[in-house]
Amino acid sequence: MIFETHAHYDDEAFDADRDALLLSMTEHGIGTIVNATASKKTVEQSIELSKKYPFIYTTIGVHPSDCAEMDEDELKWLGDMCSYEKAVAVGEIGLDYHYDEPSKEIQKKWFEAQLDLARRVKFPVIIHSRDAAKDTLDIMKSMKAEELGGDIHCFSYSVEIAREYLNMGFFIGVGGVITFKNGKKLREVVEYAPIEQIVIETDSPYLAPEPFRGKRNSSLNLPLVTEKIAEIKGLSPEKVIEITEENARRLYNL
């Protein structure tokens, strides 16, 4: 069964048909979903989803774009939420320099604080890094993130950066971008990375693969991702599904 390592089914894009869509997953070969969180509100929503659906697990964390209002009370609350039985990682956390706000200093502060939280609760980390390759890697090395383990979600950097993370024992998260005409860089990373360190994801409702690019994404599109990985790695799609499910279970200790 396909293991979806990163989706956002709490997103309002699914308000109209969330239940019907999620109830259809098993019959379409989607066996497990990890719903990633970005704020206190989405943590609460994601926990509720995981209570309702046996195959959904949740991360606990605040996205860099949502960290401007964070404080120590919220950090403590996140730590408390990590004790929830279906919480599997701290994330998605990291740095996003695509926009000017929040400031780089604020993002770095709460990225480091949440890495420290992951260490305290003994969770892997789900890393979001956009237009911030050097600072993300520098912080992770300084914080000894290789001792935590985790996933570089929606990987968007070069083979050289991928090598650094793979050497640290991290998984590379691969989604719909691998099918894009301008996805050459990610295809090169997938060609380079050991299949044992690749996990698959959608980032739903975002980044739908071709031929659905620009439309709402869902885990039902994951076969398009596994087929492209299979093509690059010279494996059958079934083998890619089998290996990436094993990888995801190691990532999330399931």
C-alpha cells in the first residue's frame, strides 16, 4: 500500500468533500497518511482528523511562515501535544525566505527551538526549506539534527545539497514536482539518492503532478509520482511503493 508521508487534509480546499475523499483512499491503494501541521490551529485540526480516520497520523509543529506569533507558551503546548498517541514527528519546521515575513531572525529562532523540542520528545523532524539552503543546513548541522533523523520535505535543492542530507541519514521527500517539465533538478536528485532514502508525498492540496498541475492535489495522485520514480530508478512501480512504504515506516517509527 502507498504511504503518503506529507499532506494537509485540514486545508479548506477539502471542506466540500473531505470525508468522501478520505474514505476512498484504501480502495485506491493508499494505506497510510501523515497529515502535516503548520500552526496551532492546524495541529488541533490534524489531531481531530487522526482520531476520525485510523490510517491518518499527525505531525506537531509550526511552519516558518506561521511562526511570527509564536511564544514560549505555544512551544510548551506543542511539546504537550507530542505526547498524543498518533503524533509521529515535529514538523513541518524550517526556513522559508521566499517572502520577507517573518524575518529571518524570527524564523531561525523558532526553527532552532523546535529542533530542540524534537530532541526532548525523541521525534524525527519534517523540514521545510525554501530559498534558504545554506541557513537550513547550517542550523541543522549546528544542532546535530542527524541525531534526530527525519525528512527534507518537498526537496527543491541540488544534488550537492541532497548529498549533505543523505549523509546525515535524512530521507528526501519527493512529490509531484518530479513530473514537471522544469523538475529536472529533482529528477537528478532522485537518480542520485538511494531508493532506501526516498519517501513519497503530495503536499496536498498543493503541487499536483502532471497532467493535473495547477489543480487541487490529493493522495490519489501518488501513483503518478511512483511511476516517475520507477522510471528513473529502473524499478517497477510496485517495488517503489513497497520500498517507500518501508522507508516511511522507518522515518516515522511505525
